[in-house]
Amino acid sequence: MLVDSSMATLSDLTFRTAFVIYIAALVMSCIYYGRLLGVIDLRREHEERATAEGGAEYDKRVASARKWAGMTQALVWFGVALHVAAFVTRGFAARRFPLGNLYEYILFMTAVIMLVAATVIQRKGWHSIWPWLLFPMVVVMFLNSTVFHLQAAPVVPALQSYWMPVHVSTVSIGASIGVVSGIFALLYLLRMWQPKGEEHGFFGSVAKPLPSAKTLDTIAYKTAIVTLPLFGVGIVFGAIWAEVAWGRFWNWDAKETVSMITWVLYAAYLHARATAGWKSTAAAWINVFALCMTVFNMTYVNFVAASLHSYAGLN
């Protein structure tokens, strides 16, 4: 099966262009974050002694901050469009569903994360979240375009199955939404440590523009609700494929085991979150641990652990 080199080049180019666009969006989001911090300080300063001059200055700063928020959101959507195009053209280049190695898996996961985040943030108007999401995405995309990058090529015979796109896409979408949930859970823990109106020290200043703890907790919970069934169904699809390919539904393979532990953690988080008597921060820590397991599964398991899933192209 021949590879379309022109499409492969276009895929790499659009991915790297999306990476640059996200960097620009990160810079703009940081400027917005700083402007919003000034708006919050000014509002609190004039809360008890509102004056016409203070109100005019406040409105001016709000308008300025909103311009940066709008530019950030527009750049993010442009980057998302290029990001998705990079994934699609990768498939045309390799003439297969482009989830055959770690590079393609991360390409797809980061695209899903950015699409979900852009949709949630635009609907709710929480543009202050962008620096917290864009920074890790930029780091991961840099590593993907350098350390993890692989040329488009046919997959090994073991992956030439219709189960591959069904299993891998379901698992990766579930894991991507789980990553968004974990990031919101982390921000929730920061906001609980630095309550609104009671911030102190450096971390207090950093936390000021964040939404309320209740808001962050709600989004973490709602996204985890989507993650649990999607990720679980993906694992079931993988078990069916394993029976077809290896003759057993479950092999206690490293990636299978860590994926199951991650799914159990999301189930435990949702159970704790909905159970009276559990502290909300304790439940959030379970979500964060699930995020850590996802990162562990993508890094250590792919690089170090001996696995029946060693198709990353890096082992």
C-alpha cells in the first residue's frame, strides 16, 4: 500500500501550523488573564466606594479584556480547524484510519481535547481557562512533532482490522474528555485552596480570574459522566478485538490493566462525587489521579513496559 507523500507533508504542515497558532493563542490568553486580573482588582477596589470615574475606568478595562478574549477564542478555533485537518490528511496520506501509532494517537487526542474545550469555553464564556489548557497542549504537541513524530506508513498486520478504528477512536475520545475533566478538577482544587474573594499570596493572584469552585467542579463532573461510558465501551471493544486476534478477551496486558484501573478511578470519582459524606476535594483528587494514570499509560507503558499493545513505533 503506497503512501501519498503530498498528503503526508500537508498533514505535518497543518499540524505544525496549528501548533504555532496555539502558541499565539496562549500568548493572547495570558494577556487577557493579566487584563482580567486588573479588572478584578479594580472592581474590588470600588465595591464599597463606587464613583462615576471608577465605573468608567472599570468599563474601559472590561472592554479591553473582552477584545483579547475574543481574539484568543478566534485563534483557537482556527487552530482547531487546522488540527482536525492534520488528522484527516494523515489518514489520506497513509490510506487508512490514522490511529496506528503513538504520534497519530496523540494527534487525535489533542484535537479532541481542543475541540471539546473550545466548545465548552465558548458556550460558558470562561476564557480565563485558556492559559491552563493551552500550555499543556502546546507542550504535548511540541513533543509529538519532534520526539514522537513518525512518517506516514502502513500499519503492521495485527492492526489491519475494522476493530482498530472502532476500539481506538472510542477509547481515545473517552480519554480526551477525561483529560479535560482532570484539568478542571485540578483548577477546582486550586480554587478551593484560594476561595473567591479570599485569595492570598502568589497562588491567590494566579487563581483570581478563575471561575468559582462550584463552576469548575460542575464541569469536571459533567465531563467525567461522558468519559466513563465512552472509555468503558472502548475497553469492551478492545476485549472483543483481543478475542478475535489473540483468542482471549483479557490478557492482563500492561495497557489493558492500566486502562481498566483508569476506568475504575473515573467510576470511583463519580460515585464519590454523588455520595453524601464524601468531601468534594477528596473526590476531585480521584479525578486528578485518573488523569495521572492516563498520562502514565501514554508515556511509561508505551516506552518502557512490555506490552501486547507495543505498536507505538517507539518501543
